[in-house]
Amino acid sequence: MSDTTLLLSDEVREALDRRRPVVALESTIISHGLPRPRNLHVAEELEELVRDAGAVPATIAVLDGRARIGLDKAELERVARDDRMRKLGHRDLAPACAAGASGATTVSATALLATRAGIRVFATGGLGGVHRGWTETQDESADLRVLARVRIAVVCAGVKSILDVPATLQRLETLGVGIVGYRTAVFPGFYLSSSGEPVDWTVQTPEDVVAAIRAQDALGGPDAALIVVNPVPESEQLDPALHDLVLEEALDASRARGITGQAVTPFLLEYLMRRTEGASLEANLAAVRGNVQLAARIAAAM
């Protein structure tokens, strides 16, 4: 991307030039993931959590055809309030920039743009992955292939629990994407502290994560992300029994209505939020807050 397409805020550019810690943040949680006006309050809260840990937040979005790495107050408000804000995966970036469009970036687009800007740490809620019923639908998130091609540490609470978690882990292994559990030997379940699936490597401190990042750089080889999974605290997770019950209902409802493709994930997440009376949303936000704080500590340790 040319300098006219990729635009770093003055704060982010100065931080990178001076080798100060920077944390990338996605913007779809602001535009599409939360109700108004809470979405703006959460966006401001997450940036403040990064600053409190001594790092610079770089919320990423595309505005008027330019990829913005770091948003000012007015730009953040625009992402939160503009009904026309599109949802952009990495495949949408070129058409959006060429058309002068505006949109919020998903995990795949944020990871790609952050890497292009020279940012090494990215915090999000949960990753996309292999969908249930993959053998019939071949439905797999673009997040996985992008994470197999960019050198960035992604702090997350696992993959969304509406997905096929074992299949997603197998796919990440095939793609060569490393996973470390932050103070856990079990892969988190997004809304839940545990998916029941193991992780092969556990780290205890932000410095341990930095050591893995530096070892990855020293070894060379193909670029790939390092996924740092950080479970939501058990005290703040969604009740597992309620989660399983409502998820089965949501899956049945989506099949009955013939919902397919990109419409499946938002339908299931919305169904969970409604039927759990907002408890799934609160668990999601608890996970995001923890991930943002940890990402900032990792970036500062670098």
C-alpha cells in the first residue's frame, strides 16, 4: 500500500519511530458488535486500558478510502455512529480503498494492516475459524489464512464458541500458526474459560510471550502469527450450561431459517445475546478487556 492509502496517526507514527509500545485494535466490535451508544464508550475504554498499561492504542479502520492506523476522537465517533460503515475483511480492503469507501476492519483486515504498519501486537475478542458442518458448507473464516501469513502476536480468548473448535485448531496446526496459552493449558472457549481442548505450550508472563516472539523472529522461516490465548476469568464467563443450551437452540433456528454463509455468525451471536439477556455480551466484553490489558503489557515488555 502506498503512503496515500495507509495513513498512520501522528501519535502512532511517533510511537513506532521511537520504538514505544503500540497495540492494534479492531473496529468491527465498535461498528457492528455492540449497541449504541455503548459501542463508543467501550471503544474509548479499550483505548484507555492500553494507555494505562503504558502503550499507544492503534484502532484501525478504513475511512474515505484510506486505511487509518490510529483514530482520533472524531474518527472513533464516526465509526461508532455511522450507519453506512461497512464491515471489511482483508479481501475487501483493495475495493474499499479504490472506491473511497469507509468501513470497520475485522480480525483479518486489522492483522494485515497492523503488520503493514509495523505493529507487532494485536488484541481482539475471539478469532474466526472453521464453522460447524464444514464438510457440507466448506465455510471457514478468512482469519485463519491471513494469520498464517503475517508476523504479529494476536491476544484473544480463543475462537468464537459457535464454531467447530477442534477443527479450527487442526486447521491452525496445518497452516503453521503457533498457539501459546497464557497461564492456561486449555484452549479458551471465547464466552467460556475452557473449550475442553488442550494447548501444547503455556506461558506465565508477558516476558515469556516476548521471548517466543523474538525466538520466532530469530528462527526466520515463513511469516505467521503467534496466537496468545487468554481465557476470560471463570467469575466472568457465561454459564456453561446456559451457553450450551442456547447455542443448540441458535443452531437449530439458523438451519430452520436457511441461514448460510456470512449471515450465520451474526445471527448466532445475536441469538445468544437475546436469549442470555445480554450475559453473552458481558462475557465477551470481559474477555476483550483482559486481552487488551495483556496485549499492552506484552507490547511494553518488548
